[in-house]
Amino acid sequence: MKLTFLGAVGTVTGSRFAVSTPAGTVLVDCGLFQGPRQIRERNWADFPLNPADISAVVLTHAHLDHCGYVPALVRDGFTGPIYCSPNTARLVPIILRDSAKLQEEDTAYARRKGFSRHAEPKPLYDSIDAEAAIGLLVPREFGDDFPLLDDLRCVLDPAGHILGSSTTTLTETTPEGQRRLVFSGDLGRGNHPLLDPPTPPVDANAIVIESTYGDRDHADFDAEIDEMATVISRTLKRGGTVVIPAFAVDRTEVLLITLRRLIDQHRIPLAPIYIDSPMALAALDIYREAVENADPELTTSAIAEGKALIDLPTLRAARTPEDSKELDAGHSQIIISASGMGTGGRVTHHLKAFLPDPKSSVLLVGYQAAGTPGCMLADGAEQIKIHGHYVPVRAEIAQIDAFSVHADRSELLAWIEAGRTTPGQIFIVHGEPDAADALAAQLREELHTAVVVPEPNETVAI
Ligand SMILES: [Zn+2]
């Protein structure tokens, strides 16, 4: 089989990999490019393959950088099945509908303000395209062995990254025998409070592995949680508000579980906790259903703990924009709101309201890309610009690194080593160039095999 790297090369977004055999072509992941403009512009380039010639798509998980291009593919002629795990099939519709709506809103705004370079700006795709893509989703249980092409079969296994996330094993049958190619997707760390550790890539001939944190090891988890408890505690005691910008899917749930544990251990006081993001609330329902239905994807201890695991007594939903605005007059409360880097969404209003307040605090719990408000706050900015106004930063700012859902350097290596045999070829993707190169160097040294950081659109034989 042949493998072509259509995205997630030299960057952490736009995961798209084409696999071709004599019987046809499939895609593993079909994500959006995100981040700075020059990366986002790649979404607008012609897709390198005719979508009508692709037989099937496999999605490793519901994050936008892995599934967000599918509506464009469908609009441009793809009609095949889109396979993914059952929980990914539940989360993808939330993500794609939100993505289409944002693009429609951005286009309407550009049209109104006349700042688009195009006379008649159009969204990358719209809600109709998103619904067409959602209609093609076909859930497959973990461990099921199902055909993609006459000579190619697929198995999804848990990746421990977010609910529904999977590794993807493709097995090609040729006259000479079988060839096995494993995609890591995004790999969890083995410490997710709801999910089992990632499944190792057993007897793979080749591996495609992510490298988001390929050049570093994560900070000590307990020390980070200690710091988080201290900041929350003193903020609430002085009557301030804790604002936590958070990605809508998974981060919110992991935060809630952590907050509940800290309350149970009397390390933080009981206070109202508001989830202020429609998408986060929709995703929370999917996680709740998984816990209530004892979904086999969850760990036995998470199932045993049950509903109380996520549902705190002081949990409140801010559903409407009015609910959200009311929070800005409150105090002694915790607000979890998107976006995770403070680049947009409802959290920007909360930052505007609480950054000037020395009693309040902002907890940064995710990756903060360069140039974002979150990154400026982490770097100690004394003022930041929100909605055209400069806002002074008097609130306490803390960066907590405990919530990463990506395996670090040591964890990535351990995952490959757990796979019984060393693969003949390893391809490093989904990382900034420094992280990908560092991981490649380390894997070459430790595993004595061919380790490659591919070029964009490079094709290799497996
Ligand atoms: Zn992901």
C-alpha cells in the first residue's frame, strides 16, 4: 500500500492521510488546518485527490483538526462511509455543526464590514454541508475488524485521548502476505480520569505517530494540581471569580472531575461552578450519557463512581448569552468557558470583566499558541486588547500544565515499545518542526529503525 501525507506535516493541525492499494483509496482523518492565517489558508487549497475517488474515511477522534474538513469533502463529491467509534460518532456532529455556524457567522461579518479580499465572501462550508457529512457517519465498536476495500481491513482501538478517540490499524492483504500500518491518532497519557491507556501498536510494519509533545516531558502532575488548588482557594476566599478558559470537549469534563476531587478532599471551598459554552454543555451531555450507560469505553472505576463523578452539586449551566452576561456581576464563583486560548467566544467577555479585578484569577489549563490572549497572559502582559479595548491585567494569572491529553516524549516511546515488534518504518507527524525532529532523533537512537519526518504531500510505500 501507499501512504500520502496530506496534512499535519510541520504543524499540529490538518491531520489527513491517504492510503491507496490496488483496490482503491481511503483517508485516515480529514481535519481542518487551524492557527495562524498562513496555516488556515491551506483549507482553501484544492483537495489533492478527487473526493469522489475516495472509497471511505476513517476518523480517529472528534477534534476539529482531525474531522473538520469532512463537510468540504462531502460537498465536493465524497459519498462513502465515514467510520469512527460510537462515541466519536456522537461528538462529531456537535463539532461540525459549531464549525459550520462559526464559518457562516465569520462570513456574514466579513461581508458586513467589507474587509474580505473577496467581493462575495463564502464560508469554507455551511450547515447544509455539515449535515450531509454527519449523515455519512458509520459507528464501529472498538476491536471490530471491518473491510474498507477488497484488500484492506480496519480495526479501531482506544487511544485514551478524549472520549471516542482511537488508534487505527489498517491491514492490507497482498499475494505476498499481510502488511500492517498503525496510526496513533492523538495519543493520551494513560492518566485520563475516564479512559483506559492507549492500546499498543501490535506487530505493525509501519507506524504514523503524533509528536505534539515530542520534545518534552510533562511537569509533575501532583505539584500542578496543588498549585491549582491554592490559586482557586485563595481567590474564592477573597471573594474573587476564577475564570478558566477551556476547550469545550473533554477539557471541561476533566476539569469538573478534578474540581470535585479537590472539593471532596476539602482543598477548595464549595462554590458555584458555571459551564458557559453551548458546545461544552452539549459535549458534557455525551460524557454524562457514557457514564450513566456504563459505556465499555470507560474505566471500571469511572463506571463504579457513576454520575457523581462529573455532576457536582454546585454545577450550573449558562445557556443563553443573558445567562453568560449575568456572571460578570457575580463573585466567589468559578466560570469555565470557551475558547481555551481566549481568542473568541464567551470567555473573552469574562476576561474583560475580571482581568481588571485584583481579587479574581485566570487559570490557563491548556496549550496557549503564540500570539493568543492566553499566551500573552501567561507571559505576564500588563494589559491586553479585547474587542478593540485595552484591559489592564490586575487579576492573578496561573498556568497549570496538568491537563494535557497528549502523550509526552517518554510516553510516546513507551507506546511504540509496547507493540511487541519494532516497526520497520516510523513516520512522525502532528508536531511543530522542533518537536517532530527531536522525537525522530530520539526514536532512531532508541529503536534503531527508519524514522522519518515526512514532507508535505510525500508518498511512501508500506
Ligand atoms: Zn485531539
